[in-house]
Amino acid sequence: MGFKVAIIGRPNVGKSTLFNRLVGRKLALVDDTPGVTRDRRVHAAKLYDLHFDVIDTAGFEDAAATTLPGRMRQQTEIAIREADLIFFTVDAKSGLMPDDRTFADVVRKSGKPVVLVANKAEARGAQGGMLEAWELGLGEPIPVSAEHGQGLPDLRDAVIAALGEERAFGEDEDEAGDEIAASEVLIGEDVADPDAEPAYDDTKPLRIAVVGRPNAGKSTLINALIGEERLLTGPEAGITRDSISVDWDWRGRRIKLFDTAGMRRKAKVQEKLEKLSVQDGLRAIRFAEIVIIMLDATIPFEKQDLQLADLIIREGRAPVIAFNKWDLIDNPQELLAELREKTERLLPQVRGIQAVTVSAETGRGLDRLMEAVIKTHKVWNSRVSTGKLNRWLEGILAHHPPPAVAGRRLKIKYVTQAKTRPPGFVVSCSRPDAMPQSYVRYLSNSLREAFDMPGVPIRIALRTSENPFAGRAKKR
């Protein structure tokens, strides 16, 4: 079993940069502004032949418990309790600050083994700051540059010395890396056998991203689902910055939940840090299978909500709507009827989308939300045999054949399902470029109705079969 390392220190000493260096990928947001990181993030890391989990934490600040910095500090204290080893990080370039000494006492009282990391050691004049770090009484400072990858062999040796060889080289569990499939017209995954209709596998892990405007209650919802204060929440808008993944088990099924930063209208996003947060959120959407769109029930269906939903549908993810803050509604029955009508009218491209009323604050409706997620995931993975599709096509062509374009009627030969996640179909026809979009939408809506595929995007690609005699001159 591997060990767990928490990276602790005051703001802007380079904790997230060190985290990214150990993980081997730019997962945590990094900026010159102090206090970028707010939530604690856990990920598998590697330091040469050492394998372990590393926790990125918010900058340790001395503040009242009710304030945002105070709540961030509580998350950091939880990370200290969870960790087997602490990387106490100081800035060698600027030297010791009073906060460094205060937090060194906190770390010392925890009783956990500590490695003193003197970051930014590549800077001119950093030698004095590194020697100053001896005053903390946490042992020999290890000079590193997280930005440039310098000093990591010494850091490895310090970890082994702090934990002992037996603990440091314990067995570790391999975790599968995240991969992005190549984008194609139909997106999704290829169908191996077009005639097969395999059963839905409810044991596979599920990836769910929660998105929405700032202060819609995304972090509160995830905390309510997992039953612990894992993510930082509060009345302030825009608390979450990084996309944080949380592992959870629901009714025996492993689920990875992604909390994302609130996404405002593009014109309002000016600061570099907010742009980075939004990009991180969009990346989480691309990795997810199901995306829960959090709408504030008191002000639902703002323009930004609809743009987010459209983005999710274009990415081919399976959307589920959660109307949050339902405990604040005075006339629930009237509003529910109005929201249902608006959902059908404003999101016709995913007709029948699952929409659930919840209250993340009180925990109401969370089981119904998860049942809607599983139901949508089943549809998103659904597969229809070629035989059934072509019997359906015969009825469609008899009832409403394709129109004539430039005096020549369009012909549809057959249809087959080429992909799932989302369902993607290939329609073989005589002139794909001349097929009106209105008829393609008719086919999509008829498919959705005939094979019970509500609430997920459906892809239709038009193809023509090659003419073997094309280009040959007519022989007399």
C-alpha cells in the first residue's frame, strides 16, 4: 500500500507547481497571484521509483474560522491529518516570513514526519533564504525548483529517510490514465457488431461533471452526495477555481465526481485566473460521461445556462438538469409545470431530457437525481441492431419520403448504428450534400421516439456509396 504526501505552506510558495511536477501533468491551476488554490486536490504521483498519492492544499493563512481563508485553512488541516508525510514548502527566494514560523509549529504538533522543501532555489540570492529555513527546526531544507525540475533526486532521498525504505517502497496500486478519444463526426465509441444489442453494464465506473453558473450550488451538491464537507462552500460566488475530482461509491458503483468553477458569460470573463478556471471546467466536461447542469430554481434558464447546455450537447455528453434551491420556492407545483414547459421548448435538441428538483442544502431529491443520471447513462450507451433500424426506416420512408431537390428525388438506401456514447447513426443516401437539415432532424426525432432515446444527443452522418463506374467514358 502506498503512502500519502500533503504539500503545506503559506500562499504563493509554489505548492501547486510542485504538485504538477510530481503528478507529471498540469492539473492544478498555477498563477503569480497568491491564494489561487482553495480546495484540496488528491492525485497519484511519482518521484523516480517512489509511487504515492499527493495532496495539493490551499495556502495556510491565519484567519477567523467563518471567513473564506479560515474555511480554506480547515481543508488544509484535514489534509495534514490524512497524510503520512508532509512537504513543508517555503520560498527560498523571499526567505522566511512570520507565517512560516507559525505554520511550522502547527506541522510540528501534528507529529507527522516532515520534509522541509525550499522551493524557487534556482533564483539569484536563494542560498540565504535556504539557510534561513534551518531556523524552523524541521531538519535540513531540500533546495528544489518545482518550475524547472531541479533538486528532485535530493527530495527522493529525503522522503526515503523520513519514512524508511520499507514504507517508501511499499506496494502501490496502478491507476489508469485519462485519455481523450480522437474526435470524429459521430464522436462516441465504435460499435464492434452492428447487429448486437449488449446488456448495460452497471458495474463500470461512472464519470460525472457538475457544471453551472457561479453560486448555483455545485460544491454543496457534491458534499451532500458524498456525505462530508469535502469541497469548500459558502455564500460567496466563485469559490471553486480548480476542477476537483472526488471518488464516491453509490449503491455499489464507483463514481468519480468532478466539481467545476462557475462559468459566467464570455464577455464578463476578463481576468486570466478566471479564464484558466473556465478552461479547466471545459476539460472536465470533455472527460465526463454525464454532465449535471445545476440551475438555480429561483432564476432558471438564463442565457448562460442555455449556452452551457448547448456546449455539452455539441461535445456529445449526456446532460441531466438539476433545479437546485428548491427549498426556497413558495409555489412549487406552479413553477414545476412552468419549468417542464420551458425545458421542452428551450432544449429541443435533447427532447425528453431528465430534469430533477433538488435541494443541496437539505439533501432533498438526491436519490432521484442519481436515478435520473443512471437512466440517462443507459440511453447514452444504448445500441440498436441494423435489422430493427432498417425495418423502422421502411415505415419512415413510406410515411414521409425525402423531398425532391432540383427535380430529382433523394433516395435513402439503409441505416446502421456506427457508434455509441452518444448514439451515432450512418444513413446511406444518394446525395448527402443535397439532403435538407429539416429532414435530418425529422429522422433524428423519429429515431428518438421509436427506440426510446430521450434526453441524449443523437448524431446522424450522411454517406453515399461509391459508384464503381464513375469517371469511366461511355463506350460506343
